[in-house]
Amino acid sequence: MLRPFGLEAVFTQWVAAPAVIVPVVAAAAAYLWGVARVARRHPANRWPAWRTGMFLAGLAIVVLALCSGIGRYDDVLFWDHMVQHLMLIMVAPPLLIFGQPITLLLHASRNPLHTWAKRVLRSGPVHAITAPAFGVAAYAATVVGTHLTSFMNLVEANDSVHQAEHVLFLVVGYIYFLPLIGKEPIGWKVSYPVRLFLLFIAMPVDAFTGVVLGSETSLPFTAFSAPRPGGPTPLEDIHLGGAVMWIGGAAIMFVLLLATFFAWSRETRPSGGMGWLERARRANLQTVTAEGLPPGPDTGAGAVVTDSMDVDSDDASLDAYNAYLARLNRPAGHGSAGHGSAGHGSGGQGPERQDR
């Protein structure tokens, strides 16, 4: 019998799992080799340190999920089993994707490896399995099929199937999130509205699975009927697992939705364009700074806010904004005839220049 599960057990009850440690160490070593090679070949354009941190963090999540106390109790406590699944399918894959290992490989490699990698990326099978629709279908089928069928009993009875399930979660999570949050050269260019939609529709899948498990009136999996080290009864354990899937899955997906929405708002196009949030902000600034000005050829929107990408440090835009502030502070009854005196170039009596 294991002792009762808790936070201390997560970090003290480690499992010796060479099948996990060896691939993780190999992946980390290969990634760091690529980072070092890029630094040697392009010293002025090194690989971003934050991407390296993301990739290594993803590998660390895999080790934590499979080799710590979480992995030691995953065939005893169902709710711990569900925590492990969320780590493998929803936490580790996005971190690995943010690390951009495919792009790093292309930057660091030379022929014939470089040519082979490009050929694989452009192949039909890779194009098919990285399709957004395929990723969504694979995610939904994996979550529902592994938790709401008798497959769970097979997993707990056969260690090889159990380990294969872990790999399945990692691969499916990577395939699902890659075209939605990644920037790898895989051939799929998904618009941000579609990305948000495809991320959002995964939430009902997690919620449905969690609700079904939380509504069970009898034990659905005989594998979790064995004596447990304290904690909930077997049926309560199933209900807790359902809550983990529902609430935990929704929380993680919400974070990814926010990250994607933020990336959309900050998007800049190669042609020099700007994201929709920046366009909306400039349009509002044009409207606000033009308030109170008489109509004329010099008061159009283009004269108020310029097309400079750095509008917040652009002189013309700052002048328009300061003139707008001066008009707001002008005593009532002055009208708009003297709006020109509010600027910084009319006798030095205007307000001091302010930065937004």
C-alpha cells in the first residue's frame, strides 16, 4: 500500500522510468545542440532564450507527469490519472510547440538532413495529420474514447498499453495545437478567428467527458476498485476525476484562448500592416483628436494620426493629441476659433507637451 497521496508525495515518490528519461534527455540534448549550432552559425541572430525555456519546460512537464508521484499513483487514484492526462495532452504539447523545434531543426541543420526535413514537412501524410480538422477530431476521439469506454480497464491491466496511451496523449495534443498556436512551416495558415473557434470547441468535449464521469452512480472502471491509500471512495474518486477533466480542462483551454487572442491583437503583417486592435485604437484616436476642430482640408483623419508604425512616439500624432487636451482644458465660451493657439507653436502659451 502506498501512503496517502498529497503534494509531498508528488515530489518524493519518484518512479525510475528509463523509457521516459532516455527520450526526454535525448530530445533536450538535440534541442540544445541546435541552439548552440545556430549561435555559432548566426552569432548576431541567436535562437531566442525564451523559446528554449518553453521547450525544456514542456519536457519537464512530461517527466513530472510520468516519473513523479503523479505517475506513481496514476493507476491507483483516478483523479490523479486525469491530472496526468491533462498535463500530457494540454500542458506539455503547447510548451513544446512554443519552443518551435521544427524551425530550429531547419535553421541548425545542413544537407542532407535539411533537405530531408523539408521533404518530410511537405509530404502528403504530414500535411494531412497536421490539418486543423484532423487535429480537432483526433483530440475529441482521444478524450472521449479513453475515458468513457472500457479502454480504461485495458490500460490499467496492461502496462504496455498504458505507456502507449501516454504517447498517444502527447502526439494528439501536439497535432491538435500545432496549427492553432504554433508558427512552424507546416503548410497550414489558419486565421485567428478560426483558431479561436477550434480551440473553443474543444471545451465542450472536456466538459461532456467530465460531466458524464461526475454523474456515474456505479463504478465504471473495475481497475480503480482496489484498496487505495486513504482519500475518497472509488466512486468519489471517479467523480473527482470528472471534475478535474471538466474544470481543469476548461481552465487550461481558457488560458490558451487568451494567449491566442492576445497574439491576434498584436499581430503585424510582413507588409507593415497592423493588427485589428491597433487599427481600432488608431481609428478611435483619430475620432477623439478631431473632436472640436472645424471642417477643413487640414483636419482630416490622415492629418491627425499619421501612418507611422510607432504612432505613440510620432511627432504629428503627439501634436494632435496635445492639441486635443488643450481644447478640453479651454474655458467654456471660447469656441473653436482659437484652436490653433493651443498648439505648441503659437507664442509658447500652450500647455506642455504630453506623451500618451
